[in-house]
Amino acid sequence: MTTALVAIIVFGLLVLIHESGHFVAAKLAGIKIHEFAIGMGPKLLQTRKGETAYSIRALPLGGYVRMEGEDEESDDPRSFNSRPVLARIAVIFA
């Protein structure tokens, strides 16, 4: 049981570090971020600072950074798709 708990915690930390790379790169590129989430599924905890929601979700199976215009069309000048190609590449590979 202890090994499984440690594995979940370590995996969660790796996800946090990985998603933080996308988050920082997107912020530096001037992209509007709607949500920074660790885990998937229903929200367990959520707080908001400025325009970004920070959440911990029920299933510790990954995480994501939800950016304006990443998956949908957007006219917002701060959307992912409105940024230069090199900025988008930096966010994806961060």
C-alpha cells in the first residue's frame, strides 16, 4: 500500500513539473490560460487567481493546461492560435 501511495505522489509531482512547463511557456507567450489542472475527472479542489483556475481532480492520471483558442476558434488576441508559430511550438514542447 505504501509503495502505491508513493508511486501516485511521485507521478503527481512529475505531472506537476511537466504541466508547469506548458503553463510558464504559455504565460511568457501571452496566452490566456483558463485552467491549470492536476489529475482528470471531477474537481476535488479549485481556486482562482486572476483569470486562471487552479484545480486538483479526482483521478491522478495526468493533467492539463487549458488555453484560450487551443481547441476551439477564438477571436481573442491572446488565444493560442493567434500567437506566432514559434511561440506555439515553444508551448507545446515546453
